[in-house]
Amino acid sequence: MTTQHSSDEHHGVLQSTFDVFLASTRAVTDLVTSAGSAGARAVLPSQVNDSVSRMLSSMRAMVEQAPQITDELEVLVEELRAKRLSIQALQSELNVLDRQLDVLERALAPVQTWSTQWTRMQHALLHTLDHPEAGGSA
């Protein structure tokens, strides 16, 4: 349980750090865009500025519509965790089955020994009954 709590805490810190990094990067990008736009307006014709502005707006909308990579990673990590838990459950079931088979094997060992002895006795009796003269002449 402590490992899970530590992992969640580490995950939370990492996600918070990543979110701060993204927010800072967006702020810098917006400042650069504003500075570039102001410089471009002074030099380029308004039709070019309008086209570039529409293109940049379209690109921004497309990027905002794209799924967040953090969401995708969350789903992936949850799937991996679920698969590991499933494997652990299977291992536990296999351990129980192995113990049951061990008990059954030990319980059948005397029956196997008895069966082997019975087979030897049958062969000895059949051999003696097939050759009665060898037993009677001695």
C-alpha cells in the first residue's frame, strides 16, 4: 500500500510539473506570437496578415481539439496496472492449484505403491500357476 501511495504521489508531482511547463510554454508562445504579429503587420500587406492569422487560428483550434497526451498516458497506465493485477490473480490461482495437485499427488503415492505391489504379486502367482511342476519337484 505504501508503494502505491508513493507511486501516486510521484505521479501527481510529475503531472503538476508537466502542467506548469505546458502553461509556461503556452505563455511564451503567445508572447512570441504577439510580437511577431505586431512586426508582421508593420511589414506585410493586410491580406497576408489576415491569411496568416486565419491559418494560425485554424492550427490553434486543431491543436486544442487533439486529445491531451496526459489523458492518453493515464489510460495506458491504468490498463497496465489492471493487466498486472490480472496476472497477479492468475499467479495466485495457479499457486493454489499447484498446492492442490501436490496434495493429490502425495495422497495417490500409497495407492501407486499398492498397485505396483499388486501387479508384482499377480505376475508371481501367474508364473507359479503356469509352472506347477517346478514348484512340486523341489
